[in-house]
Amino acid sequence: MTVTAPRLPDAALAHWDLGQIYQMQRVQTGLMNRSWRVDASSGSYLLKLFRDVTGPELQFQFHVLQTLGTSGVPVVLPTPSRAGMSTIFLEGEEFGVFPWVAGRHRSGLSMSRESCRALGSVIGRLHRTLHTAIPVDRPPKVEVPPTTEAALQKVDRLLDLVAAGRGDKTGFEATAEQTLRLKRGLLVRLADRRPPDLAQQYTGYVHGDLHPHNVLHGPDDAVSAILDWDRLNVASYAREMARAAVFYFTYGDERGLDCERIRAFAGGYRSAFDVGEAEIGLATHQLWWDRLTDNWVIEWHYVRHNSACDHLLPGQTGLVKWWTIHYSQVEQALMGR
């Protein structure tokens, strides 16, 4: 057996009948949980050390996955241990094993219109199954849109931090100042465009973090697996659909969003689960306002002193500017029109 990751918890594998273990290698993804690819005589697997979600909450997550899998939604179910359990505890840590699923992460911009529609249909079936088969036992996650005044105050505080940090040679400082001044001007000019304090009507359990890095696609771009369910929560279906569309179909620069592909995606979604245009319109409004008022990359840089995401700022700024100009076009596309 070849071990290529330090302190690999190979002792956990003794609780599963996987056959002879040939190789284990750390999967270099995930902020909280840790995972390893395991190649064995019976196939390839993912060994996962759970730290973000554990115990009863994790077992509920597995119940949701089982329900989705039974309904034909592409998810990955845990492989039972020798004792028939979905996870085992070893020295206070919780481990699970899953079949290794082949596939690739895709940008929606590389997908055909037909594949975009099929992706939307899968997410629609996902939401429809969650809505009909998983009873809601907790209140929905409420995301109150920031007021214009609060957003302006945050921009001004960040501008002060940028001014105090003169001397940055990477170019981030200039980009951050340009972004903040752009947003300040938009907030003053568009103060009356803040979304109303209305609650979404169609809520239920949702994945919680749907974006291309949590979805695997096969060679024909069909969805082979929806991964990473640690943020499973009760929230708006329309908001998750709109957020996924923005992640999948953004150019990452001043070109904004590919509305033709969004239109195909939304049409596929609504063919499987239609929450109505009012819900989608409200979700679109809230999501746009969130992008306008949120400055998390700049906050990470100046407040957390973490520059790992600095490279994302130009694309985020370009998207906000483009989306504000083409707001109606985006809204119509997300409605599938």
C-alpha cells in the first residue's frame, strides 16, 4: 500500500470491506472536512473525515441524500461499514466512505444550451424532491437586505482602511478604492432600489452552496453528482436557483453574465419545479442588492489580512456594474423568458 498523505487515518478503513488497499492520497480540497482517495481491489472510494457537520445533523444529511437518490437525483450515498453504519467514530473523529465518482467541474459558459437546460432541470428536480419528501422542521434562513445607510457606512469604513494602507505594490489597493467608490456612487444614486422586506413564499430544505465546484459533470455534461451537503438548510428555492445561475454563467469580467444560457437553465428549472415569476423576481432583486452591498474580498484583505481571494475582486466589480446596467435582461433570463 502506498500512503502519500501524512497522518492518514488508514485505521478507519478497517471498518469497511473494501478489499485490498492499493493506495491512499489526500484530496486537496475542502476547508473544514478532510478527504482521501482510496484505491482498493473492490474499486475507488472517498474516505472523509467530518468536522463541519457531525453526529445527528450528519445522519439527517444522509437521510436527505437517500431520499434524493431514491428519486433519481444524482447524489453520492455513503458506503455502509461492516457494522452497517454510515459513519464510524475513531478516537473522537467521525469518518465515512463514499464511492469515488468520476467527473469534472464545468463552467456553464462551456456548456451547450441543451446541457444548460438539463442542468436547470436537475436542480429543479432536486428542489421538487426536497419540497415534497423532506418535511421542514425549522424556520427558514432569513437574509434581510442591508439598508442603504448601513451599506454606505461599511463602504466608508473600508475606504478609510484603504487610505491607511497606502504603499501596496500589487495593484489591489487601487482596485479596491475604485470598487468602493463605484459602489458608493451606485448606492447613492439607486438608494430607492433596495429590495422590499418581503419574505420568500416558497422555502424548504436546499443544498445551501450550489456552484460549479460542488457539481460533477460527465463527458456529455450531464450531471453525475451533486456534492458537499454540509450547508443543507431551510431557505428560498428561487434564491438558490438564481445564485447557482450567476455562479455558472458569469464571465468573471466586465462582460457580466451569459443571459442566453441563463434563460435555458431557468427554463429547465421551471419545467421541473416552478416557484413562479414573483418569487424569482424577488430573489433576483435580493441577489443583485447583495452583490452591490457586499465587499467580502476587500474585508478579507484589510480586516482579516487574508489576500487569498484578491484576484476575484475585478471580476466581482465588473459583474456588479454590468448587472446594474442590464438588470431587466438578467431578471427576464432568470424567469426563462
